[in-house]
Amino acid sequence: MTDHPSPLAPDLIRMRAIVKVYPPNVLALDDVTVSFDDGEIHALVGENGAGKSTLMKVLYGLIHQDGGEILYQDRSVRFRTPGEAIAAGIGMVHQEIVLVNEYTVWENIVLGAEPVDWLGRIDETRSRQQVQAIIDQFHFDLDPDAQVDDISVAARQKVEILKLLYRKVSVLILDEPTAVLTPQEIPQLFAELRELRDEGHTIIFISHRLEEVLALSDRVTVLRKGRLVATVPAAGTTRAELAELMVGREVLFTSRRTPQEPGEVVFAVAGLRYEDGRGRVRLKDVTLQVRAGELVGVAGVEGNGQFELVNAITGLLKPTAGTIEVAGEDVTAAPVLERRRHIAYVPQDRGRMGGSLPASVVENAIMTHHRLNAELVRWRGLLLDNGAARRFTDRLAEAFAVSMPSRSSPLRSLSGGNQQKVILGRELLLDSPFILLDQPTRGLDVGSIEYVHDQMLAMRGAGRALLMISANLEEIFMLADRIVVLHRGEIVADVPVEQASIEQIGRYMLEGNDATL
Amino acid sequence: MGKFLNAALGIVIALFIGALIMLAQGYDPLASYAALFQFSLGSPYALATTLKNAVPLVLTGLSAAIAFASGPVNLGQPGQLIMGALAATVGGLYLDLPPWLMIPVLALLAMAGGALWSGLAALLRQAFQMSEFIVTLMLNIIADYFALWVITGPLKDATAYSPMTPPIARSGWLPEFGDWNSAIFWMLAAVALMWFLYNRTRAGYEWRMGGQNSLFARLGGCPVNRNFVLVMLLTGALAGLAGGLLIMGGPHRFLRGLGANYAWDGVMIAIVANNSIIGTLFYGLFFSAIQTGALGMELITDVPSEIALVLQGVLVLVIVASREALHKVADRLAVRRRAADAAKNERAVAQEIERG
């Protein structure tokens, strides 16, 4: 069971049998043992929810393990706070960049660890010199006097890395560092990371982009559903092999649709425009149609108008101009319930929009149906028929294979995948001609994702019109008939999937109309 | 199960802390508690008094519990109680109907008076997005001084030496059956009706969901704005009814300072009960028992009746704190169980492998 490391193994960090439980019963890390060598780039891959970030947060002292131990330089350690981890030489760069925009690069780097003179004033000259020295040492291309407001996201990320190097950190943990970068910026980051490794730093790199992982790292550790799958050398491993380790079986990045002739237009927005309170244009002349039996995927980097488009459709925000029609009815100004007669909606945030976590499964299952389905009420809708509500929930649970402790358990006690099945089932049972899905598989495990995809394709086969917003291009390519790309609130591409390539859609997402093909 | 444990634990700890305080001041806690419960629960008369005193506590508590659980932060129970009492008083002074009609009419007037006051806050919220939290608090002060003006001005009893109205018509007095005032039945009926409304009707379902997650309710097609107004009107009516029953069951006239603390105690009870309707009835009765018993205790022991306030305060803190603590303990137990399970599986798998 336990493998005995040879005495010569240059383990810098050894995490042994780490267990982490999120209350009440989510097993985020289940007996994970992994070691990181001195001076390597070690990638940590796995799907959403595999436990990558959790494992690193445990190492970094942001959260604490419920079992297992961490050996660092052959000593057992337990960092109570990230500050202790940094002091010991372990630092983490999070996905979200947290800098003071009004400060310069050097001010941000020394912030919290400023060299001071004998009066306690910040020694600006020395600070600048020290920062410049690190920038030169690692050949970072960065101006220490630039204001953070004015520099690119890639440069800000470098500032985050430099903050840690300034604090003499020798182990760098990077959480999906390429997620915020454009494809053109990635090679430079990689070059700088290799430089750091060659200078003797250890880099732990969290990602789910397999090509990048193979291009950059020395070794790769794969996690799946909180368990360690394998640690393999990057050299000699293929992308398909990694994907198989990640998912647990062979995956095909190909379309799962069967060809089907779409019917008449069910959903149409025309000239949709939205300006926010500060007069910024969030949606610009968006025109889009979805036909019966058609699945349209909306691609785009998050924050390019997806949120506003969804909210305009569901009625949470009032568009400045344009119309929204569903099943021949103009619902642009209709109240939410009027829209919900025609629109099924699977929101991206289960706990905030999709359901009420403290409420029972039954209470979550009958939402909207309690207004539209006469079987669930008595006395002209005054009373709820609790018996009918329970029967309805049982039907939903059976049809959508929901596994739950009991009907009356709070939604919170279900796993994420089962919560999503309750919500998806509720919405699909509405029998609406149009189905809006906003990141329907975000944060789900592989099995649940496949289940959700199957249900969506079944709906497409049944002649419903589906509009799916997804941040995951592979998902869109796998399911959609047509791909629409949103860039800065504008539709910059609307192409049948057969005529689109991932690279081309990616360029549209990043560069909008300037994308040259 | 957890709820009962929480309540029992809270009450025992609160009584224990109260005993320590009495000991520190040189009183005999056992004798004091014996007197306290003798005068609140120990005889049919004591029990009837406790129940009657519980009426305004439970009704304002219901008002707060339903409002909080449904979303609106209605903190206007004191003002709504006063407006309800005032409306019932005015009705009782100018109407004279046979009792079977008079009593329901006055009760309805009281509810309308309370609903008017909470409705005003709801209206300001709908029209100008003014937070009902602050508006209801401010309306409390206005109601207070408005009532003072009414009983010192237009409706002042010329024969009385302090500000009060003349008594209402006898037909509006709530009948008493021996020691038992019929206000108790109004209270029990209101609790039963509210429980049914909240747990069995479609509107109650929408209020619950809206209170837990208003965005979810809104996206699900619930008319959230209309529900907000309805809940405000309903909870105002409940507080108003508390005021009306206070007039009809007690002094039969509006006296200065009427119902001064009942409504705030009601808000406190709702918080202790975690906005549960049955819990509100239970804690309302318990608070009333302490308050009623304390007055009796003062008669036969040296302990001042203010000890009831100390007990109430300690009870609120202990129960709210232990509720959170119990959650934490439960979470921690679940975590430990899960971790142990994982370790056990691990060992089992290891043994399997060793056996080959």
C-alpha cells in the first residue's frame, strides 16, 4: 500500500494521506498522497471539483486537512495561515488577481513587506532597487514604475508572482495561471516559469488544459473526484492518455449529435441593447434565433454580455431596446411568470438562482410548477396539494435518477450533481418549447456532466429549442448545432458547428470582429 | 429533535445562570424559582393569567416570525400594535352592536389599523424603494405620539386624572369563562390559522421560498412584489390584532403606555424561535410564564420582579448561541464520521490487496 521513498529521493514537499471533508459530507480530498521535488515544474490536473485547488489550499494553509500530514524539507508542518506558508517559502498565486490598481508595480510588490528607514517611513529608493533587481534576475519584462491600472492582465499576473519572489518564496503554486491570458501571452509566461525553475524554484501548476500541461511541466499529477489517480512524467505522455486518466475512460472530443433538420423559429431576439446604470453598453444589437430541434451554443470569454443576455431573457433586467419573442409571443416587457410559460431556465448558480438550499427537495422541485401545473394545487390554486407535490417529486427523482437521502431532506444535503438533476428535471418537466441553459454543467463531476448532456440532446430530439451559454468550448462543440460568439456585448460570429474550428472560435472570443481568419 | 434539545438546553442553562445571579445577590434560587412557577403555572388561575398575558407576546411574535421568514424586515410591531389598539378603541367608543357582531368587528378594525400602518411602509418601499426596516421603526415613533395626542386630546376621558380614553362599549368586552379570558382562543386560533396559511397554501409556500432565496422565487415566477405587500399587510394585521385584544380583553380603554414592551418582546421571541410558528407559541408562553410568575415571586420573596428581564435576556443569548454551536458540533461530527469512513474503506481495500 505505502511505497517507501528511496533515501535519495529529493522530495521537497510530501503530502501524505490528505483527507479534507467539506461539511456536511462532501469528501473533497480522499487519501491523497503526492510529493513535489526540488526544482521541478509539477502540474496538477483534474476536472472541476477534482480537488486540485483544495489540495493546494491545504498546503498553503488557507484551509486545513482533516487527516494526513505534510512533510516539508523532511519536517512535519501545518501552516495555520498563508502568512506562515509564505514565511516558510511556499506561496500561491490565485486565479483572481488582487492588486491595488492605483499603486505602481513596485508599490504593489513591496506592499506589506516594505523596507523602512529608522523612522518607519518606507524607503522608496531601496524598494525600487530591490524590485528592479528581482525583475532583472528572472528576466521579467516589466516596468516597476507603471501603474497597475495601466498594465495588461498578463503583466498583473507577473506582479503577483514577483510579490512572492520578493518574499523569498521558493515554492510557487499557480492556480490556472493561463485562464486569464490570451493565447499569445502564454508562451512568455511559460518561458519565465522555466527560467524560475532553472534558478532552483519549484513550481506547482494547476490547470485543466492538457496541451499546456504537457508543454510546460516535468511531472503531472492527476486527481479525479478527490482521489489521486497517478503521477506521471510529462515526457512520453500524450494528451489522450492524460484525458483518460482525468476522466477515467477514453474521451472523444467529437460531436455527440445526430443530424436533424431544425423546425420553425421558437425563440428570437432582435436588436437587443442594454446599457447599464453608468451608461456602458453591455449588449449591442444582439440578434439571434433558435429553431425547434436546434441547440445553439453561446461562446465567449466570461463577462462579454452573457450575464446580461440571460437576465434580459428571464426578465431580471429590462433591455434598453430590442425585442424578445418566444413561441410567437413578444415577452420583452412581460413579467417573469408570463415568460416562464414558454421558457425553461437552468441557471448557472444552483444555490443562488436554481434553488433554495435549506428548503426540501419537494419544495425545490415544485417551483414554477406550483403556478403552471394545476395538478399541484387545489381550491383554485389557493392550497398546495402536498400529496401531489410528493408524487411529482418522486416522478422527477425517478425520471432524472436523482439520488437523495429523502424527499424531505434539504437540497443542501444532496451532491452538486444531484442538486443539478433536481433543477434540470424541474425545468425540463415544464414542457416549455424553449430551454435556456446557463453553464449547465459547471462544477459537476464527469458522470453528471454526461447525464446533463444526454438530457439536453434528448430535448433537442424532442423538438425543443435550446440555447446554452457555456465557458467550455469543448462542450459547445460536442452539443451545439450552431455557435454564436459574444464579444463585448456583440455577436461577432454565428456559424454552423460543421463550419467552425475551435481555433477560429477561440480567436473570435478573444479578438471579436478583428479576428482574421 | 435538534430544536427540542436546543430549547431544553437553553432553558436549563438560562435558569442556571439566573440562579447564579440570585445566589450572588444573596437570594435563595430554589425558593425563588418555586415561587415563580407556582405563580405562573401552579394553579388554574395562574395558568389562565399566564395564557392571557401571552396573547400580545405570541401575536406580535407571530407577526415578526412570519415577516422575517418571508423576507420583509417588519420591525413595526410596536406601532402596528398601537394603531390596532387605537382602531379598536375608536370602534368601541362609537359603535354599539350586539356582542356576537361587536367583537369580530372590533377585531377586524384592530387588524385594519395594524395593516394600515405596515401597509404604509410597504407602499413607501414599492414606490420609492425605501427600506421597510427603517420606515417601520420610524412609524413606531409616529404611532406612539399620535396615540398620545389622541388620548390627551380628542378622545380624552374628561373624568380621569391621567391620559386615557373613556371605556369602550360593554358589548365589545371579551367574555371571560371563569378565570379564562377568551383572548386566549383568539390567540390559539391565530396560531393555527397562520400555521395552515404558511405550511399548506400556495401563498405560504411562495413566502417561505421568497424568504429563503428571493432571487430563486422571483425566477421561479412568484410575484415577489405582491407577496411583499401581502406579508407586510398580514403581519401588520397580526400586531394590530394584538393591540385590539389588549383593549377588549383588559382595561377596555386606551391607557397611556399601553402595550409598551409587548411588541419588542414579540420580536425577541420570533428571533429565539428562529421564526418558527410553533416555536413562537412555545417561547411566547414561556416568556409570559416568567413575566407573570416574577410578579408573584416578588410578593412572597425578596427577589425583585426585574429578575424576569434578566432571565429573558440570558435565555435569548443562550438559545441563539447554542443553536449556532449545535450546528457547528453537528458539522464537526459529520466531518469526523466521513473521515473515519474514508480511512476504514482505505484499510479494507489495503487488506483486500494484501490478501490478493
